[in-house]
Amino acid sequence: MRISTMQQFNTGLRSILNNQEGTLNTQQQISTGRRVLTPSDDPIASTRILQLQQDISLREQYQSNVDAAKNRLNLEESILEGVTENITRIRELTVNAGNGSMTLEDRTYIAAEIEQRLAALQDLMNTKDSSNTYIFSGFKGETIPFEQRPGGGVIYKGDDGERSLNISNSTTVQTNDTGKALFVDISSAENTFYTRDNEANIGTGFITNGFVSDQEAYDEFYPEDMIIRFNPDGFITPPGPNYSVVSKSDNRPINGLTGQGYKVGAELVVNGANFKIAGQPEPGDSFLLNSSEKQSVTDTVSGLVEGLRSLDDNPEESAALDNLLETTLKNLDFAQTSVSEVRSEIGGRLNTIDNIDNLHQDVDLVSQEVLSNLQDVDFAEAVSRLSLQSFLLEAAQQSFTQINRLSLFNTL
């Protein structure tokens, strides 16, 4: 069979190029550590590798959520531990205040420590996480959850939003608890109230947190609300600052309390509700006393402080003090229960997160092993193959050179 020079040349060149391609491919495998460099190297393995890489990437996202959820819940748990410690100490001081040998001066000292504990409690309730987000504000993470009132206690400024994170394809975990559910919506042992300054007020007056000094009298008034409204100075003779106390439902004066002369910080007792108005209210300003069957932990403690500083040792006020201390102890127990229940829930969420975390690690370990088997190069085999391919390439190059030297003229 006759072989043309061109055919001979192309065959030799093709052999060299094929061996060069194989050698280069093996060199790339060794340098990258990957067996499959392009989908054409192994289409089936390439498809499986892509699926595994997507699964691993998704688990990395879930793992990030796992870490974030764990950090948030651990922070909340540590905060609630501090809350529990402060409430426990306040309860101990409340019991001490009930000692019959205590005088008003002694109770004032106790009130000072309770007030310090209350400040620490409010600091904990306004804690931020590492991302500078208030953890008890619900969805309003940029808003301070508990705003201090001039008259004592706080106002909740957050919402009811409960944040959550997906930690697996089928598992979502709650990562916060709202301050409203934890510290505000707490059942009260007795019918009670909370006070507010009307937001439309233009003066500097404010109403204190207050407390119930006569439970029986207040129970008869409950669930009515009352308004303390300041009248024009000319409403009384001689003219001067004055106020009226009316029921919210029908605007009728309560117990004939209309046109009462105002004294800054004077104690008011209306239907068993004890409170003060301080500052300089302007005519038209009003203050609200709203009945409630719930009482926030801060209102409970603020009312206690106010009572310890104002109730004297006479028989009537001693009875009011006993009632205040008894109700306070019960309400503190309710607050402790609220915190304990949430701490138990947090423990359950952390257990769920740990289980999912362990599952992710187990699955990821298997996936990484399978992925390695599919895409990683066997270095011993690759080096051996490279040696053979280099030998074949060199042989092809030498034979190409020798064959191309052949010529009819060499035989003449």
C-alpha cells in the first residue's frame, strides 16, 4: 500500500498532538488536584459533582443561620438569667420591707436598692446584640424597646414581631422573644392600673406610676378608667392651677373631685388608687389612669418603690403597705414564671439547633467524601500515567522526526 508523504506527515503530527493533549491534561489534574476538569472529562460525574456542590453550599447557608440563631438565643438566655437574679433580689428586699420593726426611713433605704435593681433590670431589657439590634423589640430592632417614663416605669415601644431563621430545608427556629410578651403582659394578682401622660400635653407635668393602696375600694371602681384634667386657672376662686378627676366612660366627676387646687407632687388617693402629679401642667393637659388585669414587671417594682417611700407607719397606711407588699410578691412570682417559661422554650430551641447542627455536620462529612471520590485526582495513578504519557510523547516525536527524514534519494 502506498502512503503519501502528506498522509505520513499528518499521522505523525496527530500522534504527537494527541499525546501532548493527554500529557497536558494529566499535568493540569496534578496541579489542580482535580480529576474532572471539564464536564466532557466525565459527564455523569460532573452532574453529580454539581449537585453535591449545590447541596454543600446550601448547607453552608443553613450553617450560618444555625450559628446566628445559636448566638442570639444564648445571648437572650444570659440576659434572662440576669433578669431572674434581679427579680429574685427585689423579691428578697420586698420581704425585708415587710418586717414589722421597719420604719419609713428604713423602707426608704430599701427602696433605694430596689430602684438600683430596677435600673439594672431595665438595662437588661434594652440589651442589643452584636449587630446593634435591640433583642426585645420584635421586628422594630432599631427602636429601644422600653422607654423610661418621668413618673416611673417604662413604655414599651417595640412590636409583637417574632424573628425566625431557616436552619434546614424543613426546620425554622424562633430566635427572639418580644419584651411585651416577656415583661409587660404579666397577669396581676389583683385588679390594678397603669398611668400615662397624655401625649398632647404642653406642660412639664407628669403622673407617677402609682399603686393600689385600698384594694377593696379600687375593686369597686374597676374596670373604669379615670382622667385627671387640668382646668383654666379661673375655674376656681381665687384663680390658680387646679384639676378635676373624671371617669373616662362618661366624663363625670369622681367623688366630687372638681376644681381641686394643685400642689406639685401632692399625693392623690382616688377610689383606692394612689398616685402623684408633679411638674407644671398647663390648662388642658390631662393624665390617664387605665384599669388593667395585667401589670408589667417594671410597673410592679416602680409602684413598690413609690409605696415604700410614701406609706407611713399609722394603722391605715400600714394596712395599705401590707396589701402592696403582698400583691407585689405575687406579681414578682408571676414575672419569674413568665421568664422561666421562656427560658425553657429557649432551651428547647437550642436543643433543636444542636440536633440540626450535628445532622448538617454528618451529612456534610459524607458529601465531602463522595465529592472527593468523584472529583479529586489519585496522585499516584496520575503521576504514573504522566510518566507513561511523557514516554509515549517522546517516542512519537522521535518516530515523527525519523520518518520525515525518509526519502527515495537516501537509497540512491
